[in-house]
Amino acid sequence: MGSKLDKKRLVVNAMNALYEPFGIRGREESDILWHNISWSEEKQKGFFLVRFEPGSSSKPHEHLGMEEFVVLDGELEDCDGRTYRTGDCVSLSPGSRHYSHSKNGCTLAVFLRGGLRSVEEHAV
């Protein structure tokens, strides 16, 4: 029997969610996949899952607001050499610039406020 709360609750399992090519602001990246949970292009904020395929890298970008994520599985290496491992919770401030790479693949739970802006790799 369902409750009134069930009509306002969305439950997604990160391990078996349907992932598709990542695409915020039309920046589709075929080797990085996502499952949108509450991301709003209009509001430029929300929550989503991201899966880096083995050997994939994000494009260099700047955060216009906070980005916070939890590594659910695997490892993600940032452009400065910092490696985030399963269980790590990361908070990046507005204005932070980076790109990331995953040698063996990983899955992240991401909350983003303020969107992204592309930057050149040398500007990171």
C-alpha cells in the first residue's frame, strides 16, 4: 500500500539506474554517462549520478556554483593529481576549475548548484 509521500518520493539505485551520455548545457560526452535525478537546466542546480567509463576524462570546466559529490565506486583523479576513492565526499567552491580522469571507471553522486562553464585546459 502506497502513502502520500510515495507520490513525492523518487528512489534510484545507482548500480542499476539507466545511464545515458552526459549532457549539461548541450556538452554531451559519450564516454561519461549520467542519470538525471533532479538536475534543472533552467535553475542550473540539481542532483544526478555520473559514471565515468574506464579511461574517460571530463572536459576542462569552471564551477559557477558549488559542486559536491560522493564517489560511490572506483577512483577519480583530478587534473592536479589528487585521487578521490570510494567513499570520499568532495566539495568544490564556486570558481574552481578542473577536469578529471578515471583510469578504471567510477560512479559519482553529484549535487551541482550554479552550472558549469567550459574553459581551455591551460586555464585550469
